[in-house]
Amino acid sequence: MANYNVTTFTGGGTAVTAGTQKEWIGNGSDDGILIGSSATEKIGFYGFTPIIQRSGATQGTFTTGMTQSTGYGFLTSTAADAAVALLLEIRLTLIALGLFKGAA
């Protein structure tokens, strides 16, 4: 990572003011940035313990028909349960990475 002490630098929509030190990931090229080289390489954010990529059946493809004839807009309660399970897995993944606090 490089440290920049700049007068003005706009990156990610945020201007950095004069004399401010920030660490940037990247070299300014358009070739992209990868974090982790495999699903078993651990990463973490905001001081959280790094973890490997989560996996599990609830991360499978979610497809369902939608309807307004049932109380929740799903064709079946099984489809509604699958949507809730997927949402909870996304939430748990974000919490485990430290990208979502998960509590007040």
C-alpha cells in the first residue's frame, strides 16, 4: 500500500484534504484489484478476525415465482423460507467479515 499526502485527491467520490494521510489499495491502473487469491485465504475488515470464504446450501441459486395472492408475495411458504434463509446467510457473512455490525 502506498501513503499519499496530497493537496486534493478524489477517489471513490471522497475528496481528501491537504495534509491528510490515507492508505490506498491499488496503483491507479484500470486492471482491477483482488483481495484474497482463493476461497481458503482469509480476509477481514475493521479489525475483525479474518475468515475464509463462507459456503453452504443457503447460498445456492434462489429462484421463485412471485404472486400477490398470498400474504407475503411468494408462491409457497417454502419459497418464503428460502428467501429468509438466503437473507440471513448474507447478513451473517457481512457480520463475519466485519462489514456489517449486526447489532445496535
